[in-house]
Amino acid sequence: MSRLRWFVLGFVVAIAALLVGGYLFLMAGGVPMETTASPLPLERTVARIALHASYGSAAQQKDPLPRDDANMVAGAEPYKTRSGMPGFERTLSDTARWQETMLVAHADALSPAVRAALTP
């Protein structure tokens, strides 16, 4: 066998071994699912890269709405009813997304009216 064939064979065997090893790791319960578990190696790095790629220049955008109870109460309704915080691009208007963002950004200083709107 030529050196190139040995190289290709070694490469294919290494990839197969990684895939099988990863599968066995997952099936053996190697990935903890509890929220208090420490992150896997490189998990923080990968998450940070994905976040930066996802929001890009969004951090520099300014909220176009005034910060008042009306907007905060309007943001409270979708916040109460959608668990898991899915992407709202297709379900909420731009105004509604800004209202919900305002609610979350200022959650430490909610007025009594906004707190009442969040209470079931």
C-alpha cells in the first residue's frame, strides 16, 4: 500500500474513532443535564463566540421607545406566557420586542404597576 493510502486510512479510522467515542460518551451519560453542572471543556468559549456572532452590533442599538409603565406592562404579557424565550422575530412586532427587551433590561427597578402585570 502506498503512503497516501495509509494516510487516508489512518485519517478515516481516526474520524470513525472520534465519532464512536463521542457517541459512547453521550450514551454513558457523560453530558450532565442539570443546570448546576459545570460547563464542558470549551463550552464557554463556543457559547461566547456564538453569542458574539449572533448579536453582532445589536449592543450598540438604542431603544427607540420611552421607558414608561405603558411599554413595560406591554412587554410583561409575552414575557409571562412564553417559556424558554424563543426567537420572537416571527411572532412579535419590532415594538413588542423592544418593550420586552426594556422589561428585562430594567427588571431590577420595576414599578408597582409593572410588577402587578407580571403577577399571575
